[in-house]
Amino acid sequence: MRLFLYDTLSAGEKALPEGPIKLYVCGVTPYDTTHLGHAFTFVQFDVLVRGMRWLAPRREVTYIQNVTDIDDSILARARKLGVDWRALGDDQVKLYTEDMQALRVAGPRHLVRATSAIPTIQGLIQVLLDRAAAYTANSGSVFFRVRSRPSYGELSRLSRTRMLEIAGQQDDADLDDPRKEDPLDFALWKGWSGREDEPCWDSPWGRGRPGWHIECSALCRQYLGEQLSVHGGGADLIFPHHESEIAQSETALGVRPFAEIWSHVAMVRMDGEKMSKSLGNMVFVRKLLEQFSANAVRVYLLEHHYRQAWEWSPAEMDAAARRASALESAARAPDTTPAETREAFGAALAHDLDTPRALEVLEKASGASARDLGGVLGLEL
Ligand SMILES: [Zn+2]
């Protein structure tokens, strides 16, 4: 059975390519605790990997996820706490990994740090400069020239006005930086500010550190090659992050498409707003797991289709816990699973990872069959 996934770029479903799968998912910036929105994203990609392997057991899947360990928000947070940015990153990566393990997220093959790819990042920037798709500016910074890329905006389908609006809301917004030719241009390399506690690396353009978007283009190149099967992440990364990754990678590497499928997981809301650090409206995974089992939290997350935004609800979390208990009981009973259940379960996953439907089908299974199919959703029944 072939797995079909929705592709953001073509706005339609695409069959997963045959053969080995190269999957890259944008990970966390390690400066704060894992919340339910992160969990929704990484549990969905975990089920995608489990589903791909279950539907085609001999298929090779290489899953890479990054850690943005150098970034304005980490440096600001480290300064506020009076700790070294590396120590803060290490601690937060450890907490994140523990939270994911507690949720039974099998994890990527490699969790890779931006700072592990500095030479690759610099190599890509040099090619972009050589191709006039980037320019150097005062203080050792390098910017991507968005006007060199007429298709910029193809992934997000946003108007220029809307792009400017969103770019202006980013943590490191620099729309009015006078060194830029166009407000939409973004930093590939940020010249060193001279602050002692700000890390920097030598480069042909002066000391500095990489911008956020180029990090992912470089990590994809370094760990997976020039083209990916699936590039994923939260839907809030479509613009500017993924839009910019396409522009950088395709211009520097001269191949298209950079990713065959762009897969985005919708946002979890709380009090009507996206759950986020900046708004402070968060449900922490660690807290939730003090009260509920990993099965209960996973059932709650997987009751929602990955492309549908939804609102945190304590009552629905309770109901999901009861649903998880019923699944556990059924798995302890004799196996009286109807013959068509397996097929229907596979069909649900194969059709754009329809986990709400897969859960409904799972409820018709019992005994060993329930344990087996539950395992594909990461449930331990
Ligand atoms: Zn990324």
C-alpha cells in the first residue's frame, strides 16, 4: 500500500517516493520546556516514520532533526539567566529528549546541531555570493537577495504585504536594517556584535555566526544530500523559514525540487491563540505526564488530524485517557479482531496519515492484533 501525504508546495496529495526515504524535520530551539504544540508535531512525524516502516517494512528511512543551538533567543535567555549559551542548550536538549522518550517518540536517527555544520554553512553562503544571490554588508554580515529568486513566495502563497507583516513579527525581525537592499532579504551570516558572551566563528566575510534559515539548508546538505523525500515541521515555519530554505538550497545546489513533499503540522491553540513561548499560553508535556500516561497523551494528540489546528481542552484530555484505558483493556482480551481491520487501519494511515480514523479502526481490534496495530501509533497496549 502506498502512502499519500499532502504537499504544501503543490497544495495536493502526493505519493511518497519509492525506495529509501530521506526525511528532515525542523526541531526545537532549546531555550524552553517542551509544550503540547511541540509534542503534536514530533508525535505526528514519529507516527509517519512508524507508518512508513509498517506499510513497507524493507524500506530504508533516514530521519534527521535539527537543534537550533545558536540563535538570538538562546543568547538572550542565557544572558538573562547568567549561564553559558552552550550549557543552556545542553540542558534544554536533555530535557527535550527526556520528554520525547517519555512520550515514546522513537526519535530521529540523528539529532544534529546547527553548530555542527559551520563549514557547510559557509560553503553554501560562498556559492550564493558567487551566484549573486547574496551580498555582503557592513560589519561582516551577509544577506540573501530575495529579488534574485522570482519564485520566492511559492510555498507560502503569501502576498508581499503579508510576507512583510510576518517577517516583522519574527524574534530577530530586521525589516528596517539599512544595510539590506530589500526588507525581505534575510541574514545568512550575522557579523559579530563585539559582545564577549556572543559566540562567533571566523569566516571569509569576518567573524560572526549563521542566520537561522541557512542552518537547515546546510544540515540537509550535510546529512541527507542535495534533495530530500520529505521536509517537515510546524505550519508556523512555512514562512519565512521554509520559503527561505527552498530559495537558498535550490539556488546554491542547482537542483529542484529541494524536497519532493513539504509536510506541515498544524498549530495547537490555547485560549484561542497558538500555543507558544512568546504568548506564554502553554501546556507542558512534563506536567501532563505527571497526571496522564503516555498512551493517554498520544491518543489525545492522535485524535486530531495533523493538518487541522485544534484547541487544548482538559475535558477532551480526560476523555482521551478513558479511550486509552479502553484500548488497553481490549488488548488484554482474546483476539477477535475482524479480518478487514488491518487493511482498514493501513488505508487510514496511507491516506494522508489519518490518525483519527486509524484510532477508530483500532477500537475494533483486540488481543495481539490491538497490540500490534497500537504499536504503529506508538501505543503500548
Ligand atoms: Zn529548519
